[in-house]
Amino acid sequence: MFEKHCPVCGMDVKKETAIKRFGKYFCSEEHAGRFTQQETERKAKEPRGGGCC
Ligand SMILES: [Zn+2]
């Protein structure tokens, strides 16, 4: 059974209409784009190399 939720708004996502990005399913192209933007910004903030400590 297909059961996914949009990580942006938490809405149920239907298989037929889901937008898949980063292995996640989104309710709409808009939310997929928003998540992509957040991911890009988050990665940009990470220190180069991404080391710990
Ligand atoms: Zn959504």
C-alpha cells in the first residue's frame, strides 16, 4: 500500500500525483521545490568538509 506524506505540509500524498525528490514524496511541485530550496540552503550553511566537532 502506498502511504506517504509531504514533508513540507504533512498532507497525504497519492501515488498518482506524488512528486518524488530526494527519495521523498511531495504533494505538489511547489512543495518539492520548497524542500529542494531548504536542502540547498542547509547544505550551503554546513561547514566545508562537513567534519564533526
Ligand atoms: Zn505539501
